[in-house]
Amino acid sequence: MNELRLNLGCGQDIRPKEDGWVNIDRREGRGVDIVRNLHDVPLPFGDSTADYALAAHVLEHLHDWEVLVVDVH
């Protein structure tokens, strides 16, 4: 599988790297690949590189969630 899948604000919901997941959270933790505040956009990925983005229970915690959504799009 060569897809890049972003797990934004993963918390403890760590997705497997072997399935293409990059786990991103604002705090270090077991399985977190990138420590980053999601208010800091653009994210460190080039245009058209991610195939899928998951932000489960995340957007309601961001003041300007629209900025993140536009960047991911």
C-alpha cells in the first residue's frame, strides 16, 4: 500500500504505519509520528501528497478549523 493517510489529532487512536498512516498530535506519545499543533498550517506535506485525512473528534477543538480544512483539501 502506497497511500499516505493523515490521522490528524490522533490522541491515543494510533493507526498502523504499515497501512500508510501518519499519526499527528500536539503532544508526544506512543505512536505519534509528528508532534504539531494543528493551528500551525500549512502542514508539513506537499500539495496532493495525502490520499486520506482523518480528523475524528478534532475540528470542534480548533478555533479556526476552516483554515486546517482548506490546507488539507
